[in-house]
Amino acid sequence: MFFSESLRSVLLDMAWQSIRHGLAKGDPLKLEPDQLGSPLSEAGASFVTLHIGEELRGCIGSLHAHRPLICDVTENAFSAAFRDPRFAPLKDTELNNLSLDISVLSQPERMVFGSEQDLLRQIRPNVDGLILTDINYRGTFLPSVWESLPDAKQFLRHLKRKAGLPADHWSDKLEVWRYTTQSFGDKDS
């Protein structure tokens, strides 16, 4: 699905409102998605990424559509600002330097491969986000991670480490799904 400039603007505005609401009230903005109409009220999965300058300040998201997209964005914006375990909760003083990006995910597609080399041949650099699982281990990289890890082998090795596995890990239980994103943020407006 392509998001028009007006829909992007609504999603960005609602994400910012949820963060400001969190600073003022301590909880995410609550919405009545049915009043917003399609496609914002349809189930969707998103990630919200926050930066201060070039430094990551929070990133939280959903891999599978399980609630209205507009609610997913507002919840994830709040969580990126206040619940990302890698960072202290956002403070009022950081708000003016904060930038925000939203990535809306396609439905993940399970990849079928017989070896690591086969998997590497199928990965589409600068296009695919990946979800990697192996029993109780799980990690994902958004397509934007290709900017810092442009080589498919390195991308996969780092994803394995993010999931809590050794970089050279391989097993018959390893599963990988791919997805694409439509991403936009403050600097795009």
C-alpha cells in the first residue's frame, strides 16, 4: 500500500502527539481508530525510530499487524520514547532535538532455503527487512539497517548476534522471513 503525503502527515502528527502526551500524562495517546477511516483504521504493523542528531534514541515496533495502524504507530511512538530498554525515558529537554521516522511493514514472507549460501543469494540488499528465529531466539533488522551494513553476509551475521546467537550459527531450526517497509519521517515532510 502506498501512503499519500496526507496519510504520512497524519501518522507523523499522531506519533508526535503520543510522545507529547506521554511527557505530559505518562501514557500513550488513546485513539478511536474507526473515526479515522481506511487505511489508518485497518490492521498494520509499524516501527517508530527516534534519533537525536545521528544517534539512535529509541526504536520499538510490531512485526505483525494486530491492531489498527494508527494505534500501532501511536503505541510504538510512546514505547520508543519511554519503554525502549536501551535508553532512559525521554525527557522534556530532549524533545526539541528529537527526530522521528515511521516504517510501515508489509506482511512478512517466509523464506525457503537449503543452506546459508542459498539464503544469502535470496536476500535483497537495501530492500528486505529480515526476521530471524531459531527456537527461543529472535531478532529483526529493518531495511534501513542496510545503510550501515550493506553486505548481505555481514547483515545476516549481525542479525544473528542481535537475536542472541553466534554470528556463524546455523541449524535446521533456523527460520527467516522477509518484509519491506514504506518509511518516512520529519525530514521527509
